[in-house]
Amino acid sequence: KLLFKIVNRYKSKLKIRIPQPVEKIVTPTSISLVYEFIEGDPLCNFPLTNQITTYKNILKDLTFISNSLNKTDLRRMPKRGDLFYLFSLPFMLCLSLSKNVYLLPTLIKEFMSAQKSYIAFKNYAFKLSHRDLVPENIIMHRNRPYLIDCGACVLTHPDYYLSYLAVRPLSKKLYTGLAKDSHYTANEFLKSYIKIQLADAHLVERVNYQLARRTHYVYV
């Protein structure tokens, strides 16, 4: 809801939009927001060149928003600093191991890599991050990108977007296309952190991706 208000505040200067919250549903155990329905196609259904161009425009808009946040926005927006990642890393390792113990060699390798790359990771300027900005969460409506599933938005490392794409099997081609521009690079610490955090999910996704390729149901 906060992100919708911020985007709406600067909408004359932005290409992106956020679906409008229309209803809040409260139960004894949960609170849910219902958003307006956006009729359109997910970005993953478009050619790779279109995906790359759209993604760059989205990142520019999010950078503009990050630089335009006022003191109230900064106070209300959740933050993920370097110490958060450092101290949560062992917990993520144990959590992923509890889901799939057979990932132990891979997880230990990524844990050691994260430790080595942490020094270069520290002391960064916070930027707004969706944290799941994949083509499936970008709906194109009348040539305008709508970002959905924004509940995990935080202020964090500016390279979180690219790091997430770099380790996600379904987004490798999109990341490779973006990385041809030196302005778009992944962070080594975040790559290891995300691999540990989502190890089991990415393993399932990788298997599904291979199966989909064999049956020609996925855009590649």
C-alpha cells in the first residue's frame, strides 16, 4: 500500500504502475490486501529484447523513486542492511538444509563464498527493491509495466534485482542480456545469499524448466 502511494505521487514522471489496493480482508489469523485486476500479459510472454528494454526502464523508475523518498517514506519502509544479511546467513543455511539435506555440499560452498565476498558488500547506499522482480511479476497493459506481488519490497542493496535474476534458472537469459551493459551487474555476496535462501525452490524450478523445455511449453 505504501509503495502504491509513492508510485502514485510521482506517476507523471514514471512508466511503472502498481495495482491499486481495493479491499482489506482481516481474519483472526491474517490480514490480506485485494488489488485491482490488471488485464494484460506477463513480461515473460514477450521477446527477450522487449524484456530487456522494459526491465531497464523499470530499474530507472525504481532508482528515481529511491532518490525521491522523503523522511516519512524512509522511516516507514523496511530496510535490509549488510548486518541483516550477515547475521541471517547462518539461519538461511540451516533452514535450507532442513528442507533438503542433499544440498549440503552446494550450500557449504555458497556459504564460504558469501563469507569471502562480504567485505566488498558492506557500506552501500539503500535502494528500493521489489525482491521478486521477475518477468512473471510484471504485467504489460497498454505498453505500460504493472508490478505485482510487491509485498516484499524493502530498501536494500542496489544490485539485489540483478543478483536475483543471475541465480534464477528461468531468468538467466534476461540477466545475460542486461549484463552486457556494465551498469547492470550482480553482487557476488547477494548471489551466494540468494542461492542459499532459495536453494530448494530453485532446484524445483530448474527441474520444471528442463521438463518444460522438453515439452516446448516455456518461452526461451
